[in-house]
Amino acid sequence: MASQPLLDDDTMDFGEEDATPKDALTHPYVTIFHMAFSGAAMVTYLFCGLFSDSFITSFVFIVLLLSMDFWTVKNISGRLMVGLRWWNYVDDDGKSHWVYECRQGY
């Protein structure tokens, strides 16, 4: 069985983020961006017809905003706010491996 890929030396071990009280937002900037990208995609979808009649322009803007939302949720919000992390790596034999992790206590 192949071993998991090595992490860079500058990364923090998973689950070692600072703990804060339950009544405060743990990561306020992450929360803002998490809500902003999905909210911007929704607002663009609802009101893009007022500013442009082009379906392609609307489609491109909505897909870009949803891509930013997905990246934020997968790489930032999922790790810091929920405690989940996943990735894919290919071993030396060319076999694809999916790795899923959950922070302790969840």
C-alpha cells in the first residue's frame, strides 16, 4: 500500500488551529468570503438580465463566481470552519488515490 504524500514544512498539522469561544466567529474573514461568493453568484443570476441581454455574458460571470465559491468552500471553509479536508494524488504506478480527513472532535 502506498504512503500518503509528504506535506510541505510550512503547513500546520490538520486540527491544530486555535480554538476560540463558541459565541464568537472563529474565522470572520473566511465567513465573509464564504457568504460573499455564493451571494454574488445568486445576485448575478437574479439581476443580470437587467444589465445585459447576453446569455453568454451572464453564464460566464455566474460560472466564475461559482468557481470561486467552490474553491473557497473546498480549500478554506471546509478546512477551517468544518474540519474536513480531501485531495487526490497519483502514486508511482499511476493509480489515483482519494484521501479524506476529518478533524478530531467532529
